[in-house]
Amino acid sequence: MGFFTGRVTFLRFAVGGPAPGMFDDEHLDRLREHVAGRQTVAAADGIEGGWSAGKSVLDLEFDLAKNIVNDALHFDLRVDTDRLPGDLLKAYYEADLAALARDNPSGFASAKQKREAKESARDRLEAEAKDGRFKRRKCTPVLWDRHANEVLFGATSTAQADRLSELFERTFGYPLELLTAGRQAERTAGALGLTGVADAPSGFVPGAGDEVAWVPGGGTPDFLGNEYLLWLWFLTDRDSDTLTVGDGSEVTLMPARTLSLECPRGVTGTGTIASDGPTRLPEARRAVQAGKLPRKMGLTVVRHDQQYELTLHAETLGLGSCKMPDLPEDVTAARAKLEERAGQVRELVETLDLLYARFLTVRLSPDWPDELDRVRRWLAPADQRAA
């Protein structure tokens, strides 16, 4: 059931159209029109994509009770790929080649016979594949939240983002836009009236430069995600582990479990640290003092007495393997549990937005040079820090 059991992983997409008044049979009918394995969208690579109903890779039965929960429509993107087994292809090739070369006076196969054997072996294997015996089916959960008019896609890799967007637009008529750190910053700045600009990375250490190798120039400023993680690290180490966010609530956070850093110049490589408190380790401090930026950080986040343990990806703001709070003890009915879990996911997204907005109110304000100076002093070696 994707977002309703176990840990939660997702990328976020904005829907390029009006939010539905409500989800109903019309939306389910559209999913049925593009169900996996029937009327699919096949890419040039032969990989096919379609929707499935969420219980398993073979579940193609959509219904209101199962697929609409608490103003959210949930279903799966199923991707079907034919994986012809290389060992069997080789066996067929060897058998066909031996048959073709059996009467050769030299005892060796000719180049033409090798080509023929290769073609016949592949044709034989592809004929066998038509019954689906070599097909691999992989499902990724999708949750369309009507309140935010956003789609959560249960992955942190963008590998299937284009396939999702294409199929979603064919199905519902609306495009999807991946909400990366830069795009989310633009949306938040517009909503909050922030007028500052982020046209280049800040450069937290001397010689860091004004480019980030993994963020192409001229696009959205996704390097803000890297700066955001570093800023959270700075606050929890230097100031406080509790922040007051835009709605007046408090968010307590602690870096935990994992930290991945990379040189923005593409010179000194990458490093990943696994520890209960990775940002407290000397090697983590040395890496960031050398100019590396966080690309992924584990966090424990608490708001409204709800605790989340997650991994945050910098440039996409993708969420990895988030451990959700336990359901209240008085929620026992199966349907009530689904409704409660949908509310928890919605509140998690709200908490992440408030945290990022808190960073942007500093980053996109006239106060940023002073804050940047504080971060630089924090990063400086002990014998170089200003009093």
C-alpha cells in the first residue's frame, strides 16, 4: 500500500492544473484507461509503463474504497521491462553455431555463420519472451494529494520522473513539475514575498568558487539544497537544535545516521559517513572545511510531538526511508489507520516546507551576508576564528 505502510520515500511534483474538487470514479476510469499491461506507454527502449492499483504488481482493480483515502488518490506506476537472460542467449548461440558449422571442412565457423547464429539465437529468445516469462515488473507508489495539489512519487532517484510525468499527463491532462530545491525556493519566495536572489553559491570556505559541479548553470538554483543542509548542520552545532517556524510551532532536529559530502569543484571526490551523530565526527568537519558540501543528510525531526527519522537529499529535497510516527493507540479500525497515516504524510510535508521556508527567510534576505559570515567563522579552524 505504498505510503500507508512502512517507511516513506518520495520526490514531490507540482500538478500543472487546478486541484480536483474531489476524487471520484472519473479519476479511477482514467487510471483504468492506462492500466499496466493493457494500454501502455512504451518508450523507444522497449520499456512499458502503466498504472496498477497498489496491492501488488498484478493488482489492476481500482476502486473508491481502496484508492481514495482522506482526499488523496493513491496508485502505482508499474514499469515492465523485458530482461533477456544472457546465459540463455549464449547457450542458444553456441547450439545454433555448432549446427551451422557442423559440415565445415575447416572445423571452424565462418564470420557469416557467427552472425546468423547470433541473429537466430536472439530471435528464438525474443519469441519465447512474448509470453512474459522474462518480464520484470516494478511498482513505485504514487500519491496525489488534493489539498496541496501535489504528487508524491515513492523514489529518490529521478530516473523514472520523465516516465511518470508523461503518463500522468496522458492520463489526467496535466503536466507535472519536479519540486527541486531551486524550484521550491522560487515558489516559497513568491508566497512569502522574499525579494532576495540566489544567483550563485555562497562560497562557505576560501577558494570554494561560485559553481557547483552537479547543478548546471542557467537552471533553477538547486545548490540551495546543499546550502540548506549545511545551514541546518551549523544551527544544530552552534546555536540550537530547536527552530521556531512560520506558523509559530517549534521544530527540533538532529543530524543522524548518515552524511554524504562532495567537492563542488569535482576535484576531491565524495565521502559518506555513517554514525549516530555524523556531523560531530572530526572527519566530517574536515571535509566541509575543505570545501565539500552536503548532498544527503540523515535527520531526526520532531514537531507537534510527532517524530520522523529521515534522509534528506539536497538538490531534489527528496525524502528517503522516513520512519513515520506510531499511530495513536485509539486508532484501531483498518480504514481509520489509513486516514490517520494520510494525515501524517501531509503533516510531514508541511513540516519540511516550514523548515525550508525558515532557511529561505534568511538566505533570501538582506541579513544573509551576516549569517554567511557566522557560518564561515564556525567553519574556520580554531586558531583562525574571530573572537
